Amino acid sequence: MAGLYPEYGGKITAGTIKLNGQSVSTLVPYERAKHIAMLFQNPSRQFAMRTVKEQLIFALENLQLSPQSITDLVTATLHQLGLESFKDRQLLTLSGGEQQRVALATVIAMGSDIILLDEPFANVDQNGRRTLLTDLKNMQITQGKTIFISDHDLTGYQDLVDHLYEVDTVQKNINEINQTRLNSVTRETPVHSKLNAASVFGWHDLSFTAATRTLLTPHSFHLPEGQLGLLSGANGIGKSTLFAALSHQINYQGQVLYKNKASERIRIKQWARIVGLVFQNSTDQFIKLTAQDEISLSHQNTLQPHYWTERRIKSAVRKLHLSEVMDHVSYQLSGGQQKKLQVLSMLIMSQPILLLDEPLAGLDAVSLKNVMELVRRTVIDLNLSSLIISHQRIGVTELIDYELNFANQALTIQGG
């Protein structure tokens, strides 16, 4: 619909996408962008500049707007989305949710009549999701925008959307479905935290900063064995940075402990076989070219070869509906398929400590259920200590043993 196919990949086998009676593929890019703007599923693929302000200016310069118009639009858009304090922040230092908000701001600033959004809230916290949905609805009503959103999570769309469509993967059709589907969204199950006493991993007086900001003041905790915890908190609060500290990717103060031994004395190569980290961006995890090669590499290096037999791996591949894409290039899979491949490859590795950063982003309801069940079963069977970051709560909280909330530079146990 954005006119990127077939010039930049893929094929159109039938039909035409038309804008005001003209095929979108015949319009030059900057003319097309004046009318149709698209937000990619992975926001980092949309960035070309260093800072938030520079990125917005660059996008508007490509529309050949006047310098004064660009200045006014950047200021107005940052104010509209509450991003004034982000203006001079470097894009690479932002959290995944913050990057999505900036990418959305860039699309909105372009002023296109038609806005296409691909999983725009995948890494955005619930408050941010509600705010952005309200902003989009106001734009539709007050500015006459046509907004089309692709999303697996139907939370928050009640009373906002005018049409709801569903892709039928069997019949290869797109059908409009009844709005009662939105009202059938189930409520999340409250987390009643209960922690096992047994633990081999934890931290003592841990604290860290980002630039000049203190993210965590001295804190101590032990991850319980054989349990799956949820690390919750707003975008930019420091959740991913905590995982980076625990996996020794950044400097910190205090101690990270494994079997009562200070991890700072353990070589980084050995530490990587103790702490496994599922990155927020799936493609950062891939080493091999195809999905099969990626799984095979994990199988060769698994720490639990008696558990991860070929039979169990094939069963997991089937459960995650990856059987048909095992010979495909990993980087060309859909966002959801990449997530499932990434999680499975790390589960097969089976480090005793498993940290998962937004492993459910972009997954449909069935895939989310299958991934969560597979993660939980592996954690219990192998007695792993595991913590998961997720803004998606429906379909997640019922499989969680405890919740650790990150707010106000501190971590607290919820509901227990």
C-alpha cells in the first residue's frame, strides 16, 4: 500500500494500488510520501540520523519543505507527542518503546493524508499505548486522516476504530469482522508473586546510570530457580539496561553473583554460558543465514543435550509453526517468525540464567500462547532462573510466578 513493492522487494501478482486514480508505484518517492506515510515494524530501520531532532528534520527535508516550515513542524510534533525532552537525545540510546514513539512522531510530522502503522505499539508501555491511540483518533477526526494499523494486540481499540479487518491465512482473504471481537478481549490475570527460596543468581547493592541519569539506586535481589518472573515498568525506565548490566555489557556498581561468587571474576566468554539474553531486536541475535542453520548452531552448543534432542527440537519447531520456513533466510522472515526463531534458539542453548527482552512483540495470540508455554515448560523442566520483559500482559500474567516492577529508580515485588 505504501508503494514499496515491487521496487524494493517482493512481487505484486495481481491488482493495483491506486492513489487518486494513479498507481502509487508510478509516483516518485517524495511525492508519494506527501500522501502516504508508513511506520515500519522495526523503528531502527527508519532512522538515518543521530538525534531525534535531526531525524525529524531529515524526513521533512526529503519532502522539500521550507526551512521555517520544518522548524515549526518539528516543534509542534514534539510538543504534540510529549517528546520535547527527547529533542537532542541520540536515537541509539533510546529504549525500544522510545524509538517507536520517535518513529511515529516522524511519520506524523510528514503530514501525510494516509498513515500506515505496522505494530506501532509492540514495545510501548500501556500508558503510552493509550496516549498514542487517543492522539491518532484525534488526528483522524480533526485533520481528516486515514489511519490503518496492523496489530496483534486488540487492547485499547474499543470505541476507537471504525473498521476491523482480519487476514484469513487459509483462504488468503482479508475480511471485515464484527466489532464484538474487540469486546471479547480477555482481561489479564493478576500476578500473585510467590518466590522459591532456592537461587544461584542475584545481585547485591546493584546500581547503574545512563549518561547523567541514575536509573537504579543500590538494590539487592536473588532470582528464584525454576520460576518465570515478569520485569515490568514504563518505557525508558531502565529494564533493558538492567539486563545489559546482568549480562556484563555495561558498567555498574555493586556485585552480580552466581553461586555466591562475584561474577566480575568470571571471564566474559564463560559468563555468556551462564547468562543467556534474548535481545529486544531479533536480528541482533542471528549468527547464521537460515533458520535451520541458527537452530543447528544452538543444538551443537546446548548445555542440555539430553533434554534438547532432535525429536524435542522438531516438536518445538512444529509448535511454533516454523516448519515451513526452516530453509528461509532468517533476516527475511516476518517479525513474528524472527521472534519465535530467536526465542527457540536461546531456549535450546539453556543457560541456567535466561533473560528475555520483549520476546513477545509482534506475535499473534496463538504464537504468544505457544511461546509462553514453551518458555515456561523449559524453565520448569531445566530448573532455570528466568526473567522476561513484556508490555503485553494479556496471555502472559497467568503463566508468571512473580512480578518485579521497575519505577522511581527502584525494583519492587508486586502482589506479594
